[in-house]
Amino acid sequence: MLDDAEAVLRQVAIAKRSAGILVTRHDPRRYTLALSDTVPFGETWEQTLSWPSVDGRTAGLSPVSQ
């Protein structure tokens, strides 16, 4: 489903020619994808929001260029 959502957004981004795609992982099972002016056109970035893990540690916020 993530690939399908990214493909749809990619077509919108191509038409706009001014935004990239930002994939946000809210938790291990929930993601959102959106066009973002902070992501360069033609790129998809991922960020992971913090959430407590099973062992009590917290995952950090980490944008990753793909």
C-alpha cells in the first residue's frame, strides 16, 4: 500500500514540479505520505517519529534521504 500511495503522490508531484514526498512513520504499523515543500522535487524522504520501544528505549526522529 505504501508503494501505491507513493506512486500516486509521485504523479501529483510531477504535475506540480515543486515538492518531494515525505513518508512519516508514526509507529511500526502507521505511516502517512504527503507532498512536502521541504523535500526537494524528485526525492522521497522518510522520518520516524519517536515512540517507546518494547525495551523502554525511545526511537529518535531521523529523516533519511532515499
